[in-house]
Amino acid sequence: MGEVIARGNERIRLADHVDLSKAKSGCKHCNGRGIIGYKHPTPEQAAAGIRSKIPIICRCVSRNGGVKEDDFDRMLGRLQAKIADGTWALSMAHDIKALPADARERAISSLRRDAENPVKDENVRRQIKRALAIIDEPAKAVEA
């Protein structure tokens, strides 16, 4: 039987963000080409102007540094750093406190559901619970 390759991290990247010369020469998936197949564009992608087949890049290319970090990767990296050091909860609580009352209540109820969602990462749930605790504590008087 053939090996099933997980495709949970599919994203379309610019062609100049991928260096196929970083493909491993003895890779059993791509035979050193860097491309393991092609995917036809979805109707949404076709409407956005993507007309031709989309090459599926082998994981050996990304493991060897052949895929540049793009804006999404940078944003995700900053978010993960904020979650790791705990500043994400503070900024989330501050943002929610700044919302109008009706939107604030919807956001808080959504956060409460997310805090109990077992599918979410434990660190994220911990930060959500911390943000809810910050929101729920009574406003402290600021001395001038």
C-alpha cells in the first residue's frame, strides 16, 4: 500500500518563496524534484485568478530550508511567543474591555466556550482563562 501524506498544512505560497533546489536528492516522495504532485485550484482560488495546476511541494524542501517564511508564518510566530510568555492574555483582556457592552458580552461568552474546548491547545486555554480572570476582576481605582 502507498503511504498517505498528511496535508493539514496546505497553503498557497508565492513561487519565489520556494527553492526547489533544496530538495533532497534521495527523497522517496519526490525523487529529488521537490514536487510530489499537482492540485487543481478550487472554485474560490479560480475566482481569485489562480488558473493553472498548483504544485504540491515535498516536505523535504521545507525541512531543508527551501520555503521562506511569509507574513502568516511571522504572525503565527509572534502569536506563539506571546502565548508562551503570557502577554497574550493581557492584550486580549485589554482589547475585550475596550469593546462596546453588547460586543463585550458576546466576546466573553465566546471566550468561555473556547476555554472549555478540549480541542484547543492547553497553553491557549490557559491564556484564555487568564484573560477571563483579568476581565472579571473588579476595576481597580487608579490614583493620580
